[in-house]
Amino acid sequence: MFKALLLQSWYKLCDRALEKQLARDLLFRRFVGLDISEVVPGHSTFWRFWQTLEKLNLMEGCSTR
């Protein structure tokens, strides 16, 4: 999941765009470790994961959304 957030930051994607990109781009899938047959997490999953990291103060020094 963290690798997906890296891609989101590097490519300046919103949560929905990240979800779509993971669904259609094999290089994105490979980078995050998603097999071709695995279901892509929904956009709200990325948002919740980011929120959890922020609550744990693990996102200090990282770019904000």
C-alpha cells in the first residue's frame, strides 16, 4: 500500500486516478506487487491508509495531499 502512495505522490494522482492507473497499467501493478488477477484496492482504501499514517505521525516530512 505504501508503494501505491509513492506512485500517487510521484505522478500527482488523486485517489480515484491512482485506482484507475493501477487497474490498467501493468508497470504500476508490478511496482506495488499486485498480480494481474488481484483486485485493485478502491480509492477510499488509499485515503484511509493515508489518514492512518498521518494519525500515527508517520507522514511527517512527506508531501501533503
